Amino acid sequence: MRRRTKAPASPLPQRDGIDAVRVRLPEDPERAWGTLREHLVARYGGAVGAARVEEMLREGRFVGADGLAVDGDEPYAAGRYLWFHRDFPAEERVPFEVGVVYRDERIVVADKPHFLATMPRGRHVTETAVARLRRELGLPTLQPAHRLDRLTAGLVLFVVRPEDRGAYQTLFRDRLVHKAYEAVAPYDPALELPVTVRSRIEKERGVMAAREVPGEPNAESRIELLAREGDLARYRLVPVTGRTHQLRVHMNALRLPILHDPVYPVVREDGPEDFARPLQLVARSLVFTDPFTGERRRFLSTRPLSGLG
């Protein structure tokens, strides 16, 4: 088996904190592309249209390893690398800043606001925490070690150097990071707390809401009462596992849907963001032993919750 050579570094700088797309021209004996244009139109024409690919070629948007624009009429050569920047969709700016709780040569601990995605996905590309931090801190190689839901505020651990990322990701994979959240939700005097909720949660691709289904539990959360004011209460939520929307699903299962949740118990119609009504869920603390220094790290978010005095 032929070993693939390491891809060269991108000749294009980041744009708005986003890396250029790297393209490796494949070896495909069943497809015969005579020119770069033929391959690029076949590869991307379905997504953006053949006319847009042709326009990008004329504008010199596709470059080779030397950083020079390629000509669409150049012969196709399997194994060659090209780069280009995507057309970013128009995005509404999230009107809240990303806080920085801690920064050193290896990590950045950010206090993410509600509504801001952690990393590019779908229609959220430049309006993401990683893109903003790369631009604001001048750290082009910054990457998250884990993900926090777009609608949830609070702590996210970012890694400065690519070679260090795996060590911090392993902490999350092996459940060596202690995470605690806080939420505001209805108060139920009949519910005995604290309680540990275990269930099986599944999330279908393209479906907004996750759901609990019969079967072996794959999600576990501990729910504790912190304070009560009238019909609302503040809760401490400690996830043992990390399924998509786990805390929101478990709170809803207890008939305590988190305040301003647009998905649980009812999925609201898609529309403009209501920045005045953020989901009242915050990733409040991160505690772990640093894999490089052996130091015990503990970080706290200062993001406020509303609806409770």
C-alpha cells in the first residue's frame, strides 16, 4: 500500500479566522478528468453551481502549494493539492463578547456567550467562538478541545498548539474533566432532589430535538437544587456523560424545562434570534488535572442567569 505523503502547509492565510479549504486531487480509475476545471466543476458544481466554480477560477481563487492561482485548463494530476476560501454566508453578529478566563502558552479558557457556536458548522462560520478568538487574540492555530452547544453559555477549553490538542481532548474522552452547569427552570415541590437521571438518548441527523428511547442508558446527569424564588429555581446540573442536549432532555423529562429553551418541550418555529431571551443554561465550572504540568486546574464562568433574583 502506498503511504500518502504529508500535506504541505496552506499557502493561504486565514480569512476572518477560518482556514482555507484544502483539496487533494484523488486517484479514481473510474473517472477521467482531463483538466482541473473538469474535476472542480464535478466536485463542487452541485453545491455552488458550475458557473460559480468557473467564476472562482477566473478570479484566481484556487491556488497551488506555491500560492499561485491555477489555470482551469491545467492537466489534472492525481495527488496534487489545491486550496481555496469558501464564500461565507451572511451572518448576523451575536451582540455579546467572548470572555477570556485564562490564557497561557498551551490553553485558552473562554467564557462563551449564549447564541455563539463553538466552531463552524452549518450557517454559523465566522460568527463562532473559535473564529472570533483567533482574530482577537492573534492565535491562528487555536482549536477547541470540546464542544459547547450554541445556545448554552459558559466555559470552553481551547488549545493553542495543534500538537497539544490530543492530550486535552483525551481528558474529555476519558471523562477526566469535571463539568458542572447551572440552569433556571420551574420549581416543583413534589420532586425530591438531588436526583440522578439515567436514560437512553438518541439524536437523528437533521432533527432538531433529541429524544429518550427504550434501551440501555447512555446518558446520566445529576440534578441538584441551589435556590428557589417563587415558581422558578436555580439548579446545579452535573453530566456524567456527554450526549447531545443531554441536560436539556433530562430536565424536560423531569417536567422542569429550562427557561427559554426553544426546543424542549416544544420546538419553536425557525425565525430571527431573540437575543433578549437566551436559554438559561451556563457551563459554570471546569476542573481537570493538566496533562502537561500535573497542576489541578479549576475555572469558573461569570455568565449571569436571568429569571431568578
